[in-house]
Amino acid sequence: MFAAMFETKLAKRKNTILFIVLLTAITGCSPAPKEELSTQKQTDSMPIKNLLPKKPLGKPVVYQVFTRLFGNTNTTNKPWGTIEDNGVGKFSDFTDTALQGIKELGTTHIWYTGVPHHDLITDYSAYGITPDDPDVVKGRAGSPYAVKDYYSVNPDLADDPAKRLQEFEALIARTHKNGMQVIIDIVPNHVARNYQSLAKPEGMRDFGEQDDTSVEYAQNNNFYYVVGEDFQVPLPLDGYQPLGGDANPMSDGKFAESPAKWTGNGSRKAQPHFHDWYETVKVNYGVKPDGSYDFPRLPEQYMQLGIKQHVAFWSDKKVPDSWLKFRDITGYWLDKGVDGFRYDMAEMVPVEFWSYLNSSIKIKKPDAFLLAEVYNPELYRQYIQFGKMDYLYDKVEFYDSLKAIMQGKEKAKVLHHIQSGLQDIEQHMLHFLENHDEQRIASDDFAGRVGGAQMGKPALVVSALISRSPTLLYFGQEVGEDGSEDLGFGDPSRTSIFDYGGVPAHQRWMNNGKFDGGQLSESEQLLRSYYVDVMKISAFHPAMLGSYMPISFKPDQVADAQTGEVLNSQTGINSADKLVAFVRYTDNQRVLVISHFEQQRSINLAVVLNAEQLDTLKLNTDAYVGVDLLTGTKQTLIVEDKLGVMELSLAPMQSVVIQL
């Protein structure tokens, strides 16, 4: 198809050595001897399991489960339904079979979301738990980010609420037995409006218990106060009624709090807005109301110093009381066997606190997994180097751009600019396509009206393989869950974190507790198998810990597979803008990755490597046959006169991952 470009240089080589085998376009090894050629066929396929090492190589895969929803087999999904109406998942639903199904995706860490005891409406007063007020609870099942008791766990999740902590400890042990580690949430910026720990160890004080409420701010106050004013419940919008209007003796538009506290997102009003985080109150870390700091600042050189030096810095410093409380909380959970934490809205808390907390954690457990929600790219290096975070969300740059590419709103090459700009910290930037805050890929508002869950396939390949970063998967993503259920407080397109309910596609994989995919449709089964294959490459392939080389395309390197028409900007369609390609490589491993984001058109493509790229990849004049790890088929790269060319065809939304 691209004869005009390459026929003169390559035709003779194609005729004589088309089937010479190399350890891939991209392995950097020597070609196979000519006597082996008769055993090689372009149509051969090879199982991926025969091409990968048997053990993970150190690139984490985090599987996020919304613990309350994961094991629920109830399919009622009544809006604002009670726990009796819609059911709830339990710690015990994570059986060995379920955990092995999670591990099959290359999972190294399970993030059990919603474990700490948070506000909820179900009545557990028989267990000594005070009821929560619907006027300051979002949804009937409550927000997992309005933590009420950091020393206990959500009673909804236990078969016997009186033994809820023991049941979670058993889940920790079961997860470890199945070869994975445990992450839970820590929400340092805010706590529930009615925080009260019933399970705190002897000698511990609750947040706010010793505060001086006569002043707006004091260094050792845990909260900020609106002095002289009582809290008022926000005015509802759009006809909102707590619990969907269902009667509840505490649902009276009032909540006793005097004086009012600042709201979790920083609102200083006694009556916050309905869209404020009114179910929570902001924690004071020694940041004065004028924005100045009431604690020592880290000298600049500490960005380059290690954990022991950070511990030493804080050892003789007086720090705010809230710092001490969260140090004790994280230490408590580490002692229970938890392996790490996901920190909610970490950038709303000063970076010095993170230096203090994370260095204390790492001294106690050096391999603790510390993941932070930070959205400001200008702060990434501070929170990694000063704050000693292991990983940050790569949302604002990478995820947001990848989403725009999936929706046809952005050119694919933007990812290369982002990836190049993060090379010094790329291994710290967590990649994801879904989590509890983001829309489901298959939802109508994301990609459901165009490529649906299938559009997640090329995006997964790029997201999981482009860098040394860990990958996060959200439960149900691998079977195309669309998040379309309207369960009450939560909005469709995101699986609700506020309501009781079931997750239909995920429930089909659960198959009434068998966790064997027995109820999945054929397309859902194939999608999950695809996720398994890609994530095995991410977790097991040595090249995934190597370097990154971007590959770009000119418009005349792409042609319509049906008509042969070159798809350039003159025709109004530039299919080169819908291709993401790169090489991941080490000294002796080479993998070429190409993802095609076009939703309807099949293309023929010429991959061209220049002299500099060939030199970096140690590819000399010859023909190299590589294996696509996703299909087992072979593709040939011909190198002559310091030019490498591979011609291949790609279906809509197809990816290739080529190596031998």
C-alpha cells in the first residue's frame, strides 16, 4: 500500500527475507538461523502465558472494590432502597475463589473502599452505635468519606456487626493468603460532622474533644469554628429530600452543632451551600485562617533526603494535635495487618504533614503502599519528594487527556507530551480508566453512545503499558459495567457510593457467589479475558520496567483498509491523530505497542523507525518477525539503509503489543 514510499529500498529485502525470525521488532536479539525458517508460519499463534515470566516484576496493579457493593447479589435496585430492599455486600463475600478471580488480573493490592466506619442511616443502636442524622448524611448508605470512627469498620459489611472488626481482620488474613496486599482509605482533610469513636484505644481522645470552641482557630484545635453561630442544614436544591422523602424521626431539617464548624471543603459559613461537603467538617493541621502556617517548614534540601532524615527532622518539633491523631490511626491499622493507604484529597492538607506521617509509616513498615489523590500537576513533585508519597493520581493530565481521545475530542499525540514531561516521576503516577469518582467507560455520558466498553480496550493498553506507573482497575470495569442505575443520591454513569444497590454486570461475573463469570454474555467474557491478558503484560513483562520511546505517524502512513485511500488532513480525516504508539524497552527486551482509537474504520498502517530509533533499539539491517502478545499473530519489521518499516492492518479499536 505504501509502495511509493518504500518500494525502492525494501522490495528486494521483502522478497528474500520476509520470514526471517528475530526476537522481535523489538527484542534486540539476533535473527533466527535460516534453517529454522521452514518451521515459522505467519498464521501461527502462541498463548500469552508461554511468552511471559511466571512472577510479577514489581509494577503494582491495584484493584479497587467498593466493599459494600462487591458481594451483593440482590438485583432489586430500588431508588433510595433500604438495606433490606437492595441488599449489601459483606466482608465474607470475598471468598478465596473471589480473591483468586481478582488476582487473575495481575492484582498485587486490593483497595477495599469504604471500610472505616462512616455515617449511614441503617439503625445499629442495638450494638451501641448512635444513629446518624439524615440531614447531614448523603444517601441512605452514606458517604465513605464521612468517617465517623477511625478505630472501627462499617457495620454494614459484617455478618455479625458486634464482630465487625474481627471479620475485617479475617479478610486481611484471607487477602494475604491469596497473595495480595490490603489498602484502606484515610481521609485526612475532613471527618463526619458527628465524629465519635466508640472503639478508640484507651487513652485516645476523639477529634474535637479537647478543642477550645471559643476561638476560630488554635494550633491544637482539631477543627475550625464559626464562633457565635450555630450550624444550619443547607437549603435543599432541585426538590431534594433526605432519604428521598421517606419518614425518619431525625429528618427534621436540623442538626445540633454549636458553634458551627467549618465544612469539609473549607466553607466558613454556619450554613454551607447544598453543594458543599456539608456532611463533613474540615480538620485543622495548623494552617491559620489567613493561610499562614503554625508549624515548622521543611528546608528545600529535604526534597532530596530520605525517610530517616525526615523522621529526624520532626523528632524534636512541636506539631499540631491533628498530626498526632492521624499518626496513631495509621499505626493502629498497620498493626492490624493493613499494608497501605489511599489518601483522599491529599493536596488539601499541607505537605509537611505528609512528610511527618509518611516517614513515620515507612519507619514502621518500609514497604507500605501510599497512594494520594492530588490533582494539581504543579504540586506532584512536592508531594512525592517532600511528602514521601509512593504514588499520585495521574488524572488532570493523563486520564483527562486519554478520556478526551476516547471521545474524539483530542489528538492522541498529546499523551506523548504528557508522558515525556513526567519522565522523572513517571513511576510514581498511578494510571486508571475508572474509579469511584469517574464515569464508567460504558456509560452513555462517556463512551456508551459510540464505542461503549470496547473503547476501553485501546485505552487500557495505552494506560497500563505506556509507563512504569502502577495501574488501577475499578471492580466491574473489566466486564463493561455501565453505572446506569439510579439508586437515589448518587448520579447514574458513576456506580453510586452513597446508596445500597447491586452492580449488574459485576453480578453476572459473580454468578451468585461462584465468581466464575457464569452469567456473563459472550462479549462480557471476551472483554474480561482481554483485561486479563493486558494486565498480565503490565504486571509480568520485563519491558514494563524499562524505558519509553514515542512513535509518531504522518498522515500519509495511514490508509483506509477498504479503499486504499490515504487518510490525511486533505480528506478531512487524519487517522494518524487516532493512533498512540510507543516502544517499551530494556537492554534485552523490546515491545512495540500500538492502539487504534478509530471506532468504525479499519486501516492499513506503516510503522516507520528512523536511524536514531533503530540505534537506540539496537536493530541492524535484517527482517524481524515479532509476535503480538494479544493475538499470537506475527508481524514483520524490515530494516535496511537505516530505515525500519512494519506494515500492518488494524481493525477499529484494535491494539497490538508486539514482541517475541
